[in-house]
Amino acid sequence: MQKNPELQAAAMLALCRFMVVDATFCEANLRLLFTVVENASSQTVRSNCTIALGDLAVRFPNLVEPWTEHMYARLRDSSVSVRINAILVLSHLILNEMMKVKGYIYEMALRLEDEDERISNLAKLFTELAKKGSNPIYNLLPDIVGKLSQQNLDRESFCNIMQFLIGSIKKDKQMEGLVEKLCNRFNGVTDSSQWECLAYCLSQLSFTDKGMKKLIDSFETYEHALCEDSVTDNSRNIIIKAKKFAKPELKSAIEEFEEKLNKFHSEKKEQEVTARNAQDHKNRIDGLGDFTVADKIKHENGDATISEDGEVIDASDGPCLNDITNSTVDHAEDCSTITSDSTQTEANDDEVLSPIVNQKDVPSSRSRKSRARNQKVVNTTSVRTRSTRSKQSERKRPCCKLSLSFWLAFYCE
């Protein structure tokens, strides 16, 4: 179906005609219709479905009402023809009271700044709403301001839209009511951009004496926003315009209000500067504290190092130079002890074997006794050698090898 736009357009047109005939069939296929309107690749199909939605809204208003938001969404379509058909359908339904004006009316206000001149001109039919008895623009203007301030509009476009909408309000009572509504709107807002938008709208109103008194009496509702220079500047513009038409008894109140406004603004700016300086000072103190803690840890641990993960590695955890030196000294003492034992044994053996060297001059009986004594010495030496070897195996190998070689040499002699 997507490969043949003409076939898809004919199919959707037939579907819409059947939906107009029967309410049950219409309710069952409304979701499908809005899905096609939003996702169809053909602008012809989207335009035809948008027009059909107008007919369905007239035929079955209760069924179409829950889908009001999606009908207003057609004003944001990428196709110019779809946007034109959407604004024509919605204007017809609203002006003929076939559709209730709800919070989505800001979508219509956005078309006042549409890139296509035909659409912007059609959107100006929006002002016909001001001629209605209830004047939906007056009732919905605070909501429209709040929605438009969240649309990332440039300053010029926002100002043009609000000037057009506020210009459609002519009654003094409605102007006075807007002063109170816009001032109360400051209470629930924390975004400085919305403060600026609300202050600009107040500056565009035509103030009467009653309206000016309401602005002065509502000072507490917007005093927190006076820290913004743009809000204060718009308030000063209101005061300048009010001085031109105000009565003498009101001028004194306006002057007091101006003095109060300037004083409060300067105090707010000083508080803001003080808070900023305090935060900067706190950041510097925190940074200095981190440096002091790191320096203290380094001082306490001596040559300790800090790894990349922030773990302190102490040099005392591993082998140090003193441990290695002590181990070397112990090793040297062990070798010295073994060597001294071997030397002492060697000296004793020399005394025992000394008769063997002069063995020729001694009688055979004494020779036999000497040989037996030598055998005893050899056995004793073997026992000592095994004992020494077992002790040396528990000590360092190099010293054990030297002692063993010494005894082997002695045994061979």
C-alpha cells in the first residue's frame, strides 16, 4: 500500500466515509485513522484525513473529543498543505462552537509566526474568538503565555504573538483581570525565562487606576522575580506609562511603588552577589581542606605513596632495607658459625692424625693402636659430618657446600 500513494489515498477516503455513516465503526477505527494521519508518507493522504477529521468532529463530537490534542498536532506538520487544512478545520470548529477551546490553543497562536505567509494570515482569524461573549483568549492567555515560554521561541517571535493576542482584548475590566491573573502566575513559576515572559505581558497591558492598584497590591506575588534585570525593566516601563495618565492621588502611590521596587531590586542583587561569594569561598575552603588532608596523610606515612585509586600504599607493608640488612647479617653469622665449627674440627683432626705422619718410626703394636684410634676418629668425624650436614641443610646452601667439600678433602687425606 505504501508503494502506491493513490491507492492508499482512495482507501483512506473510503474508510472515512464509512466512519461518518456509523458511530460504532467510527469508534473502532479512530485509532487507525490518527495513526495514518501522523505516519503516512504521502502529504495527500494526510491532508485528506485531516479534512475528514473535521467532518467526524461535527458528526460524532463526543467520540472525537478525546483526540483533540492529536488534531491540534496537525498544525506542526511538515507539509504546508496539511497545516493549511488543519488551521481551516480547527478555526471552523472553534468559531462555530463545535469544539471546545482547551489548553492546546497555543498551537494556533504559534502559527501567527509561521514561515508561510498564507498560514500566518489564516491564523489571524484567531482574533475572532475575542468577539465571543466568554472571550476564550482572555481566559486562556495566562496558559498561552506559560506554554509559549516553554517552546524555545526567539524573543522577537514571542513579543509579536503576545502583542497580537493582547491587542485583541479591548475591555478595561478584562485588562484589570489580566493584571491579577498574570501576577498570581508568578507564584507557581521558578524559571527565570517565564518570569521575563510574564513581566513583558504585563508591560503590554493598558493600565487603569484600578489595574495599577492591583499591581501594587500584588507586589508580594512577584517580588522574588525582581532579581532579574528584565523583570525590573518591564516593571519600570509600566510605571513610566502609568505616570502619564494617573491622577494626582495615584501618582504618590506610584512613586512609592517605584522607590520600593528599586530598593527591593538592589537588595536582591546584593543578596545574589553575597550568595555567589559565599559559594565561591566554600568551594575554595573545600579545596584547601582536601589538600590539607592529603598533605597530612603524606606526612604521617612518610614515604607512603597514593595510588591512582586513592589507596595509600605504605612502604612499611613490604620488605625494607633494615630487614634485608638483618637477614644478611644473620646469614653471615650462620656461615661464620659453620665455618668455625669446621675449623675447630679440622684442628682436632690434625692433632689426632699427627701420629700417622710419623707412623714408620713406631712399632707395629702402637701402629695398630694408632690405626684403631684413627678409625674411631674417622667414625666420629662421619657422625659429625652427618650432624653438620643436617644442620647445614636448615641453613643456607652455599655454606653447606663449602663445609661438605672440606670434609670430603679431609676424608680423602
